[in-house]
Amino acid sequence: MARTTQSQRRGDDHKRMHSASHDEYPEHAKVPKIQHGFTPSDSLEAANARVQDLEQQVHDLHDFINAKGLARLAPDSIRKHMEQQSNGAQTLATQIRNAAEKVYDRLKGQALNARKTGVTSDDISSVMMHFLAEAEELSQLLGGIPLAFDLVMDLARFSLGCVGDGDSHSAGFGDRPSDNEVDRLIIDLATKRKQMEPSWSHVEALETLREQNKRVADYGVDGFCAKSIELLDGWEKPVAQGSEVGNDTASQENPMVESAALTQDALSRLQTLSGTN
């Protein structure tokens, strides 16, 4: 029997190892590919869907807040976002007015029975201070000046409570913090509105203030919106003087000359009323 050499033994060992490797890992076996959860396009579609879902939630939230009249009470981050919408200023103005009128209606009923409730128009004047501050904030929004002016005119009426409608007890004792604030805001907003809209007619506002001033004077509320009346009344005079002279050809040929003169007169009177030069 032939002796096996060391070289032959090494060759046999190599064959056995190679054969075992083929038996354990056949050539046709394939390593499975690693499957990822999303491809880049799938991830983008999922993100877009999530954004659309969040936008709808925000829209629904805004609708709910507006339906409940809560925009003015919403957290600053939500309120500022809502105010930037196209109808944000109008929505806010409506909600402030509705809230103020609700308080006015409730307190006026109590003031009419002041002998029993102890509530007077002075109390209504104090409550309106909060809404006047909101009206001033409203004026800072896009398109907010005309809305704020109209709102302040309503708040001025609310602030009077039942002065002129009830007895002397209902009228209060003349402690009316809102009167000066109403006067200041009307002067400021009317002047800005006239600058923005030279053709805006202030006649209705002037007549309303004159009527209110006269009506409440008999009940101890003196000089209600006196400075506002003086300012608006002054805007009437340049027009009247020009029509009487009849020879102001520049203003007749170009109506903008008259508007510019009226606006300048408004600014001059505003400086006089505010004590500035």
C-alpha cells in the first residue's frame, strides 16, 4: 500500500473544505436585500400629506374660534395669525363690538334701576376702557383705521350708558374715565382716516357727537367729545368759506387741492388740540 505523502494529505483536506463550503452555501442562494420603510419620494408625499392635514386643522380651529366669537381672547400666537387673514380686521372689529354691546345691554338694565343695584353709567364708562384699548389695537391692522373709528363711535355711545334715558341716579357722579379716551381716539383716528381717504365724509360722525354732547350735558356730563367736535367742525369751515368766495379757481379746477388743504387743516388742529407745535 502506497504511503500517503504530506502533500497529498494537504490536497485532500483542501478538497473536503471546498466541498463542505458548497454544500453549506449553494451557489443559487441569494442574500436578501435590505428593505427600507420609505423611498425619498414616499417620504416627501407623507410630509406633504401631514402639512395639508395640519393646515386643515388650523383652518378648522380658526372657524371654531370665530364661530364662538373668541378671536379677541385667543392666545397671541393664534390671534396674530388670524389677524393676518384677509378678513382678520373686520372679524375682530365685529367681535369687539358684539362683546362690548353685550356688556352694555346687561349693565344698562342695572343702571336704569340704580337706586337698587348701585350700578350707574359711570360703571359702564369704566368697563368700556378695556374695549377702547382693543379698538386702538385694531387700528394697527391692515385696513383697521376705518373699522376702529366706527367701533370707537359705537363704544362712545355705549359708554354713556343710560345718561339721558334714566334719572339722575342712573347718570352717575361724573366719574367717567372713558370720556377723555374716546375724545383722544376719535381725534387720532379721524385725522388718519381723512389722510387715507380725503373724500371720506365726517358729517354723520360730527352730527352724532353734537347730538350726544347736547343730550348728556343736562345730566352733568359736560364737554362730551368737545375736542373731537371742534376738530370735525373745523373741517367744515374751509369748504364753506371757499363756496362763499366763489373765486377759488384752483380748488374748482382741481378737487385734490381742496382735499389737501382740508387734511393740512386737520393736522394743524390736531396739533393745537394735543398741545404740540
